[in-house]
Amino acid sequence: MRSDDPDIIKTLRKEERLGRLHSRDSGGQKIPVKEERENNHLESMFTLLKHHIEDMPTIDLGDPIEKYRIIFDNSAVAIMLTDENERIVHWNSYTEKLLGMGRDELVMKPVKNLYPQDEWKKIRSENIRQKGIKYHMQTKMIRKDNQLVDVDISLSVLKDHIGNVIGSIGIIKDTSQYKQMERALQTSEETAKQLYEKAPVPYETISPNGTITNVNEKWCQLLGYTKTEVIGTSLFDYIHCEEQDTVKSFFYNKITNEKPCMGSHEWTYITKNGEPRVFINNDFLNVDVEGAVLSVCFMMDDVTEQKKIEEELRKAHYWLERKVQERTVELSKLTTSLKKKNNEYKRTVGELHIELEKLQKSQRKIEQNYTKLRKLDRAKSNFLTITGHELRTSLS
């Protein structure tokens, strides 16, 4: 018994081995399924269905054929049987639900009409009539409303005791929901892949032993390598030699401790042309269902230009500090000089003030003497006037 057989097949095979399956003859008598059919269980099932189409008036769960009918009719997969001409002769209720068809639309319908032409060609190309059985074939079937439904079919050819094909049985599982989920997953994976590849920041994926398993386009652009050159090489080959030991210790410690995220850390990488580039790396672990580390993904922020600007700012700040110190010394000297000159000025002003006071005193004396001289001059003039008048008077 195959482990991937549908439950209905497993149940019927068990019933056959125990000799509890019966067919019926034309008189309605039960006939045990012969032991020589043990190697062709599907043929015996076809025989049972062929002789047991009509409904039973009562349900006897002890009756193996009735038990089989219940399993067949209530199975959660579609089951169809065809005759030697590939026409549908029997099916269960789930078949009608899956295809949206009734009895009149299914009975004696060529089974190929249930498949798109390309899908039918694919099924025929499997040479199932020669192989005898085909498990889990992915294909599509046509519903009554002409909508296609994704299915997984297992087919088995039924032959008589001399090897003539007398029909076939198909176990059909509706996989539409799984296909939709599969397509959604594929879309999601493709989207994630595109986001990884086309991201505006570098990404790198590293295996637990430190081997690079993937990088994105931005990583290649910034470091100057192609994917082919780096995948399969060691991450540490691209780290600055002065930081390699630190990075190795950090990386293997992360793998050992299985911490999902360790925050940001600054590493210096060496590009293909030998130039250093500085990145701030943020990491996270990819783990399996048991928690074992599968890979470490690093999202990298290139801060090389920022570091250059910071270095230029640091140099500018240092230069400004030097200039300020030099100017401070110069200003200190100038202040001292100005203080000295100011003192000299004050001293000179003081001396000038003293001299001015002396000059003012001298000026006042001169003015006083000048006033006295004017008085004397007026007195002299008066005297001369009077004297002259008296002389003229006396002479006349």
C-alpha cells in the first residue's frame, strides 16, 4: 500500500485483504471478491460499482459493500470511473459539486471533454494505458460554467484477467485554493525578491559559516563586484584588515546566541579598487521551524560620504580652534599694547593738562597785564591831551 494513496483506496484494500468485499450476481447473491485480484484492487472496485449502482433501501454498516458505498459517496475527493471507451459511467457526489454538473450531464460523457485540449494532450502523453497508473498529476478541468479548476488527479487503468482494458478510475482533488495560495506565495516571493534586489540600500545574506549566499544590486554597485565574484566567498574577505577579528567575533557570537537582532554596528569594507567604505549594518536572523539559524541578513547604510564630511568638519573645527587660539594670543598682545598706550596717553594727557593749566595761568596774567597797560595807555593819552591843551592855552 502506498503512503500517498487516498484514504478511500487504503480502506478498500484493507477490506479486500480481509475478504470482506463482495460483488453480486444476476440473482442478487453476494460473491466474495476473488483473492487473485488482490494485486489489482482498482479492478475489483470497478466491478463492485458496475454491479452496485442502485441505492440500497437500508444502510447496514456491517455490510462491506454498503460501507464502501458510504465511503465512495461521501469522500472529500471526486471519484470517476470510465468504461473502455473513456466514457464516464459512475461518479460520486463530490464530482458533481466540483464540476457543477448533474447526472444527465455526466453520464456517458467522454472524459476528454472535461479537460482543456492542451491538458488532455498532456495526460495522453503520459501513456497511462501502458503504465497502468499515474499518481498526482497536476492539471485543469472544465466546469459547467466553463471556468477552469486546478486539480490533482491520480489515474489507474482497469484491465480484465487477460489484460484487456475495461475502464479506468480517477481520484481527483480540487487544488484551486492551494494553487491560489501557491500563486500568492510566488507573487509574494517575487515581490520580496524584487524589493531585495532593487532596494536603494545594500543587502547581503550570509550563511552561518560566514559565506556570502546573496547580495543585491546596490551592494555590487557600491563595492564594485559582481554577484558571481562574491557569492560563495567569505564575508570577512571584504572587511578592513584592522576590523576582521572584531567582525568575526561579533558574527559567530550572534550565531551562537541566536539573537534575532543585535542593533547597529559600524564596519569598514574594502571595495574592488581598494578604497575603504564605511557602513552601518543592521542585522536579523532567518531561522527554520526549530529555531536553527539558516542565514543572517544585513541591511547596510553607506555612511562613507557622511564620514568624510564629519572628518572635514573635524578638521575645520580643529583649524578654527587653532585660529581662535592664535587670534586670542594676538588679541591678548594687542590688549596689553593698547593698555600700555592708554596708560601712556593718560600720562601724556595729565602732563598736557598741567601744562594747559600753566598756560591758562600765564594767559590770565598776560590779560591782567594787558588790562593794566591799557589803563596806563589811557592815562597817558589823557595826560598828553590835558598837557597839550594847557600848552596851547598858555601860548595863545
